Amino acid sequence: MPSTDNPRGDPTEALVLIDDDRERLYWRVERLKSRHAHREYPWSRTRRLISNVRVSGATAEAVEVRASFIVYRFRNGNADPFIGQYRYTLVPAEGSFKIKARRAELDLETLSPNGAVSMIL
């Protein structure tokens, strides 16, 4: 997830908010499930809406897909919306597809008052 001031930023060259691989994402989820994640205890409630799913490119090796999203985060009497676009790279696997990569690009100009973005992924 690139920063809000550079939504097309390359994570190898620009500041990003989150750049997790599978292992890092696993440990992030494990930490958030524990009571040691004081910021998320009690846990936020979220609602995710995905729309406008479109294939933007396809080859024999992969399919590129874009989708609009809005994630509502409910915490401490507040409802914070996170709005943006997912970019997926899907690869064929056993008659279906698996997600090879997913990138979330926020349309927000700042994270305030939203704050934490870990639930968007």
C-alpha cells in the first residue's frame, strides 16, 4: 500500500504504508489477534464493499484485475471510511485462480482521522 501522496509509488523506491509478503502478513494477523495489540483491543469492526471488478490485462501466465473498495472501520463510536482501488495479479491454479499479488491504493489525501490501515489488506 503506497503512501497517500504517491498512490502509484513503487515500494522499492518510494515510501509505502504497508509492504507485506505472505510471512509478514501472517505475523501481522497473529499479533492483531493477541491481547498484546493494545491498539486493536477491543478489536475494530469492519465492513468491506468491493465493486467495479474489471480485468485490465491477461496473458497465459497471469490476469491483472482492478476493483474499487470501501472499508468502513467502526471503533469507539466512530465510523471511518477507507476508499480506494485494489490491483490484483491472479495466476491460474488447479482450474481456478490464486492471488499472486495485491496492491491497495487509497484515494484519501490523508489518513487522519482514520489512523490504522492494517484492516484494508
